[in-house]
Amino acid sequence: MSRRPFWDRPWAIPLVTLLLMLVTAASRWPFASRMLYAWDSANFALALSYYNVGFHQPHPPGYPLYVGLASLLNLWLQDPNSSYVLISILTSAGAVGALFLLGTAMYGPWVGLGSATILAATVGFWGYGEVAYPYTSLSFFGTLVALLCYLLWRGHRSVAILCGLVLGIAGGFRQDTLLFLGPLWLVSVWQAGIPRLILSALVLGLAVASWLMPAVLLSGGWDAFQKASGAQTNYVLSTYSVPYAGLGALRRNAETLLLFLKQMFGLSGLVTLYALGRFLTFKSLVADRRLPFLLLWFLPPLAVYLVIHIGDPGYVLSLLPPLCIVTAVGVRDIAHDLQSALLLLSGHHQRLFGLARLSGGLGGSLAMLLVSCLVIWNVSAFLTTPGPVRLTEIRAIDTILRNQVEYARNLNSGSVVVLAKERFRQFKYYLPEYNLKLLYDEYQEGYLEARQSYHVPEGVDTILVMDFGKHPVQAQEAVGGEIVLDSNPRHWATLWRFEVRPGDTIHYGYDYFAVDRRS
């Protein structure tokens, strides 16, 4: 009696899904950021105490379910950063599990396992799973909705309503998922029939209303909410989009997207290019329905990034799951190519007849070797190399921010004015009782030469400048200078401290600080 293949056992798929999710979560926890990673992370942290999109707590468009889930977790953890990082870890694990299920449904369990493994190790996906940012939810909800949509393509009409519900919930975490996944949802649910399309759309609309209405009310009403959201939208469109800025914007967006893909996806992209060149043909698009499905999933966010804007490397996480499936298929095809080559050799050369028996094993070994190489490269890149949301940067920000905050807390808050730029919002959270001022605003025209002035009031004797943009050439008439808080070159931490007197006027801006002494 022959033994049943592993994948044919009823518990195999659920067990592997669970193991992949557990390994992903376990790999994130030791490297999690300890301080708020970025400006937007501080916006989310501030939103836990007072939610108002008009005050950028958080910034538009509001992320209400993301903030709401963090609020619940914060009741337990009592630390906003840890609460948001936990969401990143959970959505990372969920994305890997969902991608395994989807890859298995589309191309079989080995492709599912390969695509999930590649995603779990991918340097950018790993990095954003360690910080207080919602980008891993792009991968999680994108893959989960894609899984439900693929079931609809396979004739499972009963999931149409669930698909609408999940898409509506996804929008509460990141509203752009409605735009990215809307075409795939519409085409997929349409195949289930008009009645189910109507019901799915109704559930989707109710889910959106359930988080949109509270977000609007907490932000002071529709006018205030729309004003804040519209201001940001108008700025992005007028500055970066092709309709407003022309073909130059298209080139700039394309160059930025390629840079972010290189930073986030790394070496895996080479295998992806091989796979695309191999099976993305006009014939295969007609003969293989899986390819139009992948394109419907991949192209909408790609079009938004090229035509409108891509402002952060984290947006690439919406593209990584389909790219990982394509990469895993490419690994499979490379293994098949080797197997076919060995069979041809054995047929043409009698002395090499034994290669026929080894071809299957060698092809599988090559596939495992390729996936292992991609995993090793990504793990090494995350742990040891510089770059956005890699461990060196995460730990550097932790160290710099912790040292600067601790230094400021050792001073009387009433006697200090803090100037900052890159981590201004983090200081808003960590130093709420201090007088904080934005050192410069890069959205202001001519900000490199712009200067702000501040008249020093009674009681203030110290100015702390946390970051100048670059090291100042000269601090005119200023008593004080740079203080080194941590001299380790991997996370060099400094600030500038200047002594002032009531009645002095300070002038500050990018790479600039000066004092007019009281006469």
C-alpha cells in the first residue's frame, strides 16, 4: 500500500499555513523598533489620545480601523509604538499565510510555499513588519482579497459577499486599497452574477460607512475632514501627477518606483524578470486565466504610482505578493528547464542515460537552492546593510531618538525651546510639555533660504536643535554648539545646545541658526 503524498493529507495545507505565519511573526519580534520610527508613526501615536484628521492625528485620509485596532491593543500593551508594531507583525504573518493559500490554489503547493517563503524574507516586507507603519496591511489585505477573488474565478460564488466585506474592512486600514483592489473585486464579483454583485457592493458600502462616519465626526464634521483630505490630495496631484505636471512627472515617478522596487525587493527581481519573459505572452494571456487575474491585481496600484505619485518605499508592498508568485513560478520553471535539459542529454548520449533518473531530484534541488539563495540574500540585506527600514536604520533611529529625548527630559521643560525637523512629530509625542518649533518646512517655496524668528521670553535660557538638515556651517553669535550623545558610527547621535537670554531673538532655518543679542 503506497503512502499518501504529504500535500494530499487534509491537515497539510492548514498546518503549513499556520507554521509559515508563526515563523514570520517569530522572526519579527526580536528586531522590532523600540521608538516611533517616522513622522507618520508619531501621527498614529498621537491619534490614540486624540483622533482628528484635521490636526494630522493621524494624517489624511485617517486610517480609522488601523488606529482603532491599535487603541484596543494599547489597552493591553500601554505603549503606542508596541501596539502599532504588533499590528505590523500580525499583518505580515497574515500576508504570508494568505499568499501560501493563494499560490497553492493557483499553481500548486510548491509554488505557494516558494512565494510565501520569498515574501516572508523579502527585505522591504521584513523591515516594514518591524515598525509602526501600516504598509504591511497593503500586502495582507491585498492578498486576502485576491484569494477571495480567485475563489470567485474558480466558481465559488458563495464568497462574493465576504469579498465585499473584507475589501470594506481593508479600506479602513488603508483607504488606497479600495482603489488598488477595486477593479479586481468588480471583475471577480461580476462573474458571480448581478444579484451577488449588488449584495457584495452593498456590504462593501456599509463597511466603508461604518468607519468613515466616525472618522468624519471625530475630525469635526465633513467640512473639516474634507478640507484636510482635500488639501493633501491637491498638493500631491499638483506636484507629482502626470495630468498636472506632465511627462516629466511620469519619468520622475517611474524612476522613484524602480528605486523603491530595488530597495524593497532586491535580488528576487532578477528571477521575476526571467519569469515574466518566459510566460507573459499574448498566447498565454488568452490561454491561461491566471495571468489576467495577476495583472488585474498588479496593474491598478502600478498605474497609480506611475501616473499619480509614489511617496514612500512602503507602497511597493502592494506589489510584492503578485511579484512573489511570479518569482516562485520562475523558480519552478528554471527547475523544469534543468529537468528537461537532463532528459534531452540522457536521450542523446547513451553514457548519460542515468541522468534521466536524477533529473527530477536535481530539478527540485535547484529550486530549493534558488529559493534559499534569495532568502539568504534578503536576510543578510535586512540585518547588515544600510537602507530604508533595514535593521541598521531602525536601530539608529531608536538610539538617536532615545538619546535626544532623554537629554531633553533632564532639562526643565519651561526653560527650553526645541527646534526639530525630521523627528518633529516624534518629539510632539515624547516631549508634549516642551515648546517645540519646526526648524524648516520643505513644502515652503525657497525653504533652503527661508528664515524664521523667535523672541526669547522670560524663563527660557536654552535652545535645543535636534537636526539641522545638514551640519551648520556657522552658528552666528550663538553660545554653544554640538553635543555628541552616542559616538558609535552606526547610530551617531548628536544635538546642538545654545544658551540664550530673555529678550534675545533667534533666527533659524535649514542649516542655519543665529542669535540677535538683547541690547
